[in-house]
Amino acid sequence: MRPIPLLLCGLVAAALALPAQAADSRYQSGQQLNARQMSALGNLPVYAVDQRQYRLLPQKTSDGASLLVNAQGAVFSSHNEILITGASENAVQLGAQQGPPPASVQHFAATGITVVRYADFPAAASGLAHLRRQLPAAVVRLGLEQGQMTPY
């Protein structure tokens, strides 16, 4: 009769450990969160990018990218980089200096692409809106990546 109480204690301990494990889950780009995981996120900052809403997860990837989740539970990553085409290097430099301070601005003359990097996603989202106002004739995009989709 003694093995049954020990077994029950083991099951109770395992059941109590599961919620703690779920709360400490590590997110990754391409992951698909279920409804329970989405509701467990609570109130996170929301950012609009190209008329889509993303919530900023409180975790970064191993290479420092920001992680975001959309309303459907798909996880995206962003290196907080804005890619600009159709604007001169000087126009981008001037526009970038007047908005949120970028971490770096790199122009690739051969392709005419300028990459404006920000330290974090909130600055990148703000920089996106600012640069679109400053450079209305240019194509200004914030890079979001979605890895290979993996179910929860």
C-alpha cells in the first residue's frame, strides 16, 4: 500500500511543475501560439506595422532580435532594421537624424538600399513612421521575419 501514496505525491509534484514550465517558455520565430498561450501573455506593448498589430514579447532571440506576436498567435522576429529604397543617402541621413536616434545607418551604393538600424523595436517602429513621413516618395519597410511555422 505504500507505493500508491508515493506515486500520488510524484504526480502532484509533476502537475505543479507544469505551469511553472509553461510560464517560462522560450519563444522562437515561426512558432504558433495557441489561445491559452496568447491569454497568458497578458498586457504587452502593441505596435502597428503596415496596418497590422504586433505585441512585443519580453524576450529576444539568441542573436538579439526582437520577438513579436500577431493577433493569430504567429511569432515573428525583427532585427529592428528599416530598409529604404528610392531615396538618396543624404535624404535618409537627414531624415534619420530628425527622428528617433538610430544605432547605425548603412548605405549600399550598388543597390541604392539604405539600412537604418535601431537599438530596440519601439525605436524602430517609431523610426518607421517618422521616415515614411520624411521620405514620402521612397519605399520604407521594417523587416519582420517569420521562421518555419511550428505548432504549439
